[in-house]
Amino acid sequence: MNQAKNLAQIAIMVALALVLHVMERLLPVPQVAPGIKLGLANVVTLVALFVLNFRQLVMLVVVRTLLASFFGGGVSEFLFSVTGGLLSLLVMYFAAHRLARYFSLASISVLGAIAHNLGQLLIAALVVETFGIFTYLPVLMVSAAVTGAVVGNTAKAVLLHLVKAGRVSAAGALKILI
Amino acid sequence: MKLGDKVLLATMLIFAVAAVLWWLRPASSDLVAEIKLNGRVVKTIDLGRVQKPSEFTVQAGAGKYNVVRVERGRIRVVTANCPNQVDVKQGWISAPGQTIVCLPHRLVITLRGRSEPSVDDIVR
């Protein structure tokens, strides 16, 4: 019973993230520079940090990126986003559970966005076999700071509602919300 | 704001400044001026890296001279004592492939670029 509930929970979160992912593609966001996007799907991951355990989180990220690459992209897009996604997850998990005293949810989101970019650049560097790509990092970092803050604050609002509704245990989430 | 937030914000600001500097960095060695006398290269100048405008004189044999002015991304002959003054009248050149020729002094200034010229060819 409990296992089925867990599975359903992950499945719903994957579905939510995918919807956000597809919706984001429909938004007419100006392409400031290649590789920059809002990353709305990260709202789900940020909330999931306080709901799922680490193993389940990894499952969430892998399944989400796999299915997202079915909706558009392909093998290479999957490689990029799964590396970025897992690295981002590692950083955010560590920050949320060990460094919550120091970081607000917006900052954790920014850190995750930076880690996501680093992971993608790493794969890009391996693909084109040049590490000169990393000169592009400052640009991506700045965009990560902006989009990460937007996404982080959105996740904070979502989390507040979930805590109020009793869907997320207040004890775990509260240390990050104050 | 918590402590880590402030640290992160400060780091991001530094990166923002770095990013702006990166965007504004001088176009490096994308445009090189080659000055030839009698078919021999006597001087090459990376126009992308010229910091401030300067002038110098090219001595083209007994009593023949051309004064060349260099600014970032462009070059011209300011004065010369050649009879027809074609090189002076031509003014600035700034695109890869463009050429200034002073036939009486056998002086040629050619611009080379790593990027392709925007036109197929230049006929003069």
C-alpha cells in the first residue's frame, strides 16, 4: 500500500514537471542567449526535496528528463539534461538538508540552476572536445541567478500552500521557509 | 536574507561584472592590417587590439613617405607626398579584404580577417 502510494506520488510529480516543461516551451520567452531557459520544472524538484527521499528524487529526475526528451529533443538532449538534472539535484539536496540554516529556498534554487548549467557545459565540453566552452559560464551563471530566484520563490509559495494544506510535514519544510 | 544568500548574491554580482566584461572585450585579432612595400610585408597590425589611435610614417624610398593612421578596427593613409593622392582620398578601411594602394610608392595596405568578408570579392 505504502509502496504504491510512493510510486503514485513520484508519478504525479513527474507528470507535473512534464506539464511545466511543455508549457514553458509554449511561452514566448525572448532567447537572450543559447542555453538559457526558465526551468519551471525545477519547481517540482524543489518541492519534492521536502517530500521524497533521495532515491525517489533520483528516480523523479531521471524519469522526468527521459520523458522530456521524448517530447522534443532526443538522445543528446537527454544526456545534457540528465547530467545537469542529477548534478543539480545533488547540490540542492545537500543544501536543503545540510545547509538550510544558511540558504533560503531561492538560493537553493539558484545553486541548483548553476549546477545544472555546469553539468550541461561538462557534457558539451566532452562532446565538442574543448573546454573553451567554459568561458561561456559567467553568462550562464548570471542567467541562472535570475531564473533560479524566480523559480525558487515560486517553489516557496507552492510549499507554503502545501504545508498549510497539511500535504507536507511542517517540521521538514519550516527550517527552509523561515 | 540568510548568510549564504548574501554570499551567493555577492558571488553572482562578481560573475555578472565578469560576464559584462566578457561581452565587451575587444574583438581580438579578428582584423589584421598588413602593410607591404614593394611586395614585402614591412608591418602587421592587429586592429582589434589597438588601444588608442596612433600615426606612423612609412618611408617608401628616397623622399617618398606615407603617414598611416591606426584606430581600433580601422586604418587609413592621412597624408602622403605621392602625385595622385589616391591612398589619402580613399579614407578609412575597416572590412576584411579591403585594400589601400599607393602605386607611385608601391605601398599596399590589406586587411585580413579570420571571419569571412561580407562580400564575395572586391574589384577596384
